[in-house]
Amino acid sequence: MSDSSAVVTPLQSATPKLGRLVVVGLGLIGGSFAKGLRELGLFQEVVGVDLDAESRRLAVELGVVDRCETDLAVACQGAAVIQMAVPILAMEKLLGELAKLDLGDAVVTDVGSAKGNVVRAARLAFADRSVRFVPGHPIAGSEQSGVEAANIELFRRHKVVLTPSEQSDDAALALIDSLWRELGADVEHMAVEHHDQVLAATSHLPHLLAFTLVDSLAKRSENLEIFRYAAGGFRDFTRIAGSDPVMWHDIFLANREAVLRTLDVFRDDLDALRDAVDAGDGHQLLGVFTRARVAREHFGKILARRAYVDAMHSNDLIFLANPGGKLSGRIRVPGDKSISHRSIMLGSLAEGVTEVEGFLEGEDALATIQAFRDMGVVIEGPHHGRVTVHGVGLRGLKAPPGPIYLGNSGTSMRLLSGLLAAQSFDTTLTGDASLSKRPMNRVAKPLRAMGAIIETGPEGRPPLTVRAGGILGGMTYEMPMASAQVKSCMLLAGLYAAGSTTVIEPAPTRDHTERMLRGFGYPVTVEGNSATVESGHKLIGTHIEVPADISSAAFFLVAGSIAENSELLLEHVGVNPTRTGVIDILRLMGGDITLENEREVGGEPVADIRVRSAKLKGINIPEDLVPLAIDEFPVLFIAASVAEGRTVLRGAEELRVKESDRIQVMADGLITLGVKAEPTPDGIIIEGGSIGGGEVWAHGDHRIAMAFSVASLRATAPIRIHDCANVATSFPNFLALSAQVGLRVSEEGKA
């Protein structure tokens, strides 16, 4: 599937107007298409054709078309565009009639929901001549029907799929694409076969099941009782059985090959479910139900966020951060994302059940849960931070039904590549537009050296395909750059590799993987900057309590430091010494930060952190602290911007390959706000002073968005932060907690 918006030019500015638009079939879809383009004034004339006299009369009376014709040949003479909006099985006859006419340079298109049938009919009809045909399918509708329901807003923010072939006329395709976009549709291009299979699964099969269930129950003698006591679930599920029977009769016959393939797969799954019920196999039932429930929620959230991320600025999610504010109170930020990821991965590979508390319910961590559900692991939750993982053992994962979509989670992709390298099945890992730009050779190259078979996209970027058949051998790997993700990836691969695997770091990074492996009973040897695992051991299910994420707490550590007359307590924060670089750096700058109630929970050190207002000063950040604060630098740049004097960061080139180029993006934003900031290849130089207001862009990077939110505490004017939808990936309740302690930031329009 591809989005071709880059090659399409809006038509409203085009002169002269296009010639005549002919719409054959003045129902809801055809009428809405005609009415919308007529009101936009893109054609000199809009003409309707319909067999029903009343529809023709209403179409003119309601302003849907300029006029109607009963003779197809008269209507189409000299037409620029001909839209076929007739029932799917009537399309073949209509194409035959059009084939008899001299269509000149007219572009012919349609709205049928089964493209293979229409394309085959067009190929037969126009076998001895060329025609500019662009198959299309608007995925939109209404409970009302007929030309009187024509609505110019019907297609706005709805998908329209065009299914061109390699022989399609590029100019014709661009024209039809533009017409739909002018009506506000989200246009995508897709192969005919792919379209029909997708629609068979998402639309045609649900209608078939709804019709069949209602018919099956209605035939029983006790049907009155069944329908009398039917609850909301029955009514919701069977609502679509009230659709037009003739239309769906046509659709099922037109798309029967794809429907049959989908129905066969579903029948196999239904048989397996019946067997589970018959055998009293609650584990199997729980697996199906949990996967289904959470998959629906998970992908719904991802698609909603992608709608933000992929949209133009008119649909931008903007944070409005108002200046000033005093922080006070006590809060607990969400669970640690790194530990949340690893708890699911190791819990899935363990033998027995793992209980997780404090799990971060952000989209990145949820993507990891969904990945393991796709590979056959039964996972209950999350519910209020509680997750139950029914482990399958190191060799118990199953082939996923398709590519594993990981959203924006680089951690998921890099760590998964290691543990998938020795599996007996192929796996393709994909992600959103942001993740698809991030480098994966950092894990692919050393994994290949161990014997893994891994393919990447151009320049080592996703999608990443891990092939079955790789025989892993242990190795000693000296990392060229400090990275906890790369280290963890290699250690996870080492669980399957012959012999021992040792990873040597150039500088210490977070050691959650090593600690958690031990927590699951798997031996790990750590000596200085090296960590070693050997294959042949087991992971045993355990209990994990996820502490609050210090990377999320960092925004409030900086906020509490720079806001005047503020004092804030952050509860139950993980203070693993490989993660506390942000505390060390703020203290070197003069920050007033103390740890209270220090303790150990599940092998991880935890404390309550108290932060008070302080007068910060610029420093040269010690390079040995850089890997210990790599994710926290965007908000540390805000601290540097209000500190007295100059702050210099070196040795942080990894920041340029995060969700965004965090050095350049932060520098651009700071300069916009009046801060003197000079990016360097491996860091930045910031002259402390004052922060003004203005418009900055987060470029889809959650940490950038939250960092500039914190900047508003010392800003002289409001800061509008664009492209903030990805905050949900790591800190879903950031705005609520910010408001609770006194930060004046909210979604624009919801303040």
C-alpha cells in the first residue's frame, strides 16, 4: 500500500475548469461524489445518469447534478470523467455499454467494493481498445441511502482505495486521486488482489457472519425467546445484518475467491476454538480472548495516533505551554519503560507464570505485549499496571500470522531481533514512519557475525526480517558505541548461542537486562564493562514490580529545579546507578535533589526523589555521564538554557539517531525561543539566559515535546509545540500530571 499525495496537485486552482463529470448511478455514493465536486466548481458541468425517474428528479432539485440524462451515450459525449456508481454486478453490463461508445480521452472510474471482478469485466469489455480506467473504492457509507442522502462531507477523513495496474495511465490516476482528495478523502493505492483480501477480512466476512447468525437463530423454534433476551452484545454484533441483502448478495458473488480464502482461515480458527471448549482447555480460550480484546484496543490506539502523525498540520496535535508556574505536591510517574519491555520479553520466554506490577501502559510497551501475543504467548492485562504472562519457555514461541508491527518502539525492534535470531520461523519486524528511519545495522551486523540470517531495508533501516535457519555461536563483541539496546539484543541472542556470549561496553549503560535475567534465575556474569551469558539454562517465571521511570521523572526534576519557589516529591522512582546520570548532571549544575526512602524492589534500587528550586550554572558535562543520561538530554538542554553561563555536551552522537536528530531538533527549537545554541557533530553548546515564546516542532519525538513543555516555566511568552501525538508512546498521562503539580500545558483547544 502506498500514499501518493506527493505527486498530486490540488485542482481548485486549476484553470480552465475540467469539462463534464458524468456520474452513472445516483445513490448515496454516486450522489455524494457528484454533489461534492459540483459545489467545489471543479467541472464545467455535472451530469447524472440513473434508471429511476424519481432519483433523476431529486438529483436536479437537490443540486446534486446540473442535469440528468436517460441516454448514456448522450451523457458521456465529450466527458472528462465518468464515475460508475452502480451495484457491483451491474458493473459488467455498464462497462459493456461504455465499450460501445467513443469515450475520447475520458477517464473512467468506479466505486465497487470488489475490485478483481470489476477489473476483469473492464479487461473483457475493452479488450480491443485502450481506455483510461482507474478502479476505486470509497470506504464510506451511511445508514441512509438514495440520492436524497447525498452528503458532500461523506468522504471526509475516510479511506478511498485506488487499485491501479502497471499499465494504468499516470495522468488519469493522478486526476482521480486529486478528485477524491478535494472531497477530503484519505487516498491510498493498493494492488487489486490485496484490496479484495483486506476487504474480505474486514468487511465482507463480518457481514457474512452477522447474516448467518441471525438466520440460524431465527430458524429455531425457540427464536422468540432468543431474541427477547438478546443483550446489547447481540444487537451490536448483528446490526450489520440489517444491511441491503441484494447489495451484499452481489458483493459476495463478486468477491467470492477472497471471501472463501478468509472464510476457510476463520473456519479453521473456529474449529480450534470448538475443540478447546469441548476439551475444557481454558488456557487456549484465554489466549484467544486476551489476544482479541487487546489487539483491538492496541491497533485502535496506534491507528488513531498514526492519523495524527501522518496528517497535515491542520490535524496537528499541538501542546500549548503557557509561561510561569510554581510546582508543588507529590506524584508517581508511569512505570519504567525499559523494565516494562524486558518483563514481557523474559516472562514470555520463561517457564511458568510471571506477574508484573507497575507496567507502563504506553504504546511502546503495549507493542511488545502484542508482539508476543502474535507469537502465541497468553498475556492477561494490562489492567491498572498489572500484567500476567503465561511463559512458553525459550523454545515455545510460534510463528506470527504476519509481520509484527512495533509502532514507534525502537527498543522492541532491537531487542526482539536478538531473541528471534535463533527461532525456527521467519519474522518480519515493521514500525511507523519514525521507526522506519532508525538504523538497525547496529544490531544486524553483530547478530550476523553470530550466525543469524537478517535482512534490512535500504541503509540498514526497517523493515527487518529475521530468517529461520541461523545457527548461532557465542562470541565476544566489543561495542563501538555504548548502547543498552545493542547490549541487550546480543545477550538475548546469547541465550540461544552455542557456548558463551560476552558483550564489552566502551562505557556503562543501563543494566536492566542483566539484573532481570538473574531475577528469572538465569546466570549472568558481570565484570567491569563486560557481561557474559551461556546457553543451556532456563528462565523461571517470577514476580516483577516495575519502579517509576526515571526518564519520565527527569522532566519534573528539571521542572522543579527551574521553577521558582517550587518543591516536588517524585515517588518510587527507579534509581539504578546506570540510569541516574540526569541526577548527577543536575547536581553538578547546582540542583537541589535528594533521595529519600531508598530501598531495593525486585533487584532494582528505588527511592523517592525530592527536588527544590535552585539557581543552576552551566557546566562541561562529563563524558562518562553521557551514556547514563542519554534519553534525558532534551530536557537537560532546557536546564542549560536557563542556567548561568555556558553548558557544553560532547560525546553524545547517539542523540542524532533517536526518534529524531535530538541535537539538531532541540537546537532549532531553542534558537526559535531566543536561546543561543550551537549544535556540534557529537553534542551542543548552550549559552544560558532567558527563554522566549514561539512555535517549535517536536518532529514526532515525545521527549522533545515534553522538554519544550517544561521550558514554559521560564518562558516570557506562550510556546506552541507541534507534532506531539507521540507523547502517548512513553508517558500517556503527562498532561494530567503536569497540571496536577502546576505546569500550565495542555492540548490546544482543550485548556
